[in-house]
Amino acid sequence: MKNLIIIGARGFGRLMCSLIRQDSRYEKEFIIKGFLDDKSNALDEFNNYPPILSSVDNYTIEDNDYFICALGEPKYRKQYADIIRKKGGKFYTYIHPTSIVHSNVKIGEGVIISSFCHVANDTIIGDLCVIQGYSAIGHDVKIGNNCSLQCYSFLGGFAELEDNVMLHTRATILPHIKVEENAQVGAGSVCIKKVKANTSVFGIPAKKIEY
């Protein structure tokens, strides 16, 4: 029996807790041991959740502990995952049973594939990626480490995301298009050409924006 520990007790962490508890494998293959969060009172306004065990920094890893990093922003997910990895912790790859993953798909450590997603054949997904509900990934797609695909994201065949990319809700990456590292694609945007590293794009077609 794996003891799952969710890093982050805010909205995404609570959502993951709910999804996992509804899974038919719950209490057969895994249970939720609790949360890790720097804010010890993050759950005070909510009921029926497992406890916050400690902060990430202060947690002592025990036998059968497996971690799920429920932090939406790639930079924070990497920051806290690195702390756990330095302690020797293992990350659990969670694929919701309503999602479809086709043949020859390679999935890294600590990946979250939420409900009703579709991952086509011969795709590669790196470590610590988060793929939110109803997202669709075409064949032969390459997704680097620590990427976030929010709900209803779409990647066409042979599209590529480098490390630490954030796709906001309903972002569309057309076939063969590359999004370079640390880039962000705004909600509802359609990328028809390469998105350069460390930039944010928005619109149809997606264009660079400045904050």
C-alpha cells in the first residue's frame, strides 16, 4: 500500500485529493496520508480532508511514502520537488482512470494526468508534468520536464514543449509547433508558429505580450 502525500493544500491540492479518493484503486493500491504545506492553517476553512503533516522542508520521509506535487506553477513545483528529491523521496505518477493513454507512450516520474484526458501514441512526457482535465495530446508529441497543461489544452501531432512551459486553459498548439522553455501560452490562444523561450504569448494567432 502506497502512502500518497500531496504537496500543496490549496485549491489544486484539494482537487487532487478528491480525484484520488474517488478512484476505484483507493484503499486498495494507495491511500492519502496527508498534505505538506508551509501554511499550517491552509485547511482550517475546509472539512473532510487529511491533515497537513508539516512543511515540505520539515517533513521526514518514511517507508512507503510517495509524493504528488499539486502546485500549478512550474517554478514552484520544481522548487519543492527538488527539496523532496534531495531527501530521497519518490514521486508517484497518477493517471486518472477516465483518461486514455495509447501505445508506446513514455511518461516520467511524478506526472499527473487528470480526468478525461487523451494521450495519443508515441508521445513522450517528462517528469513532474501536470495535465489537467479534458486535455488532448496528439501522436508523437514531446513534452519536457515540469510543464503545466491546464484544462482543455490541445497539442497537435509532433508538437513539442520544452521544459517549464505553461499552457493556460484551452491553449492550442498546432501540429509540428514548438514552445521553448519557460514560455507561457495564454488562455484560449492558438500557436501557429514557434514560441520563443522565456516569452508569453496570447491571442488568435498567439503573439508576444509584455507584462
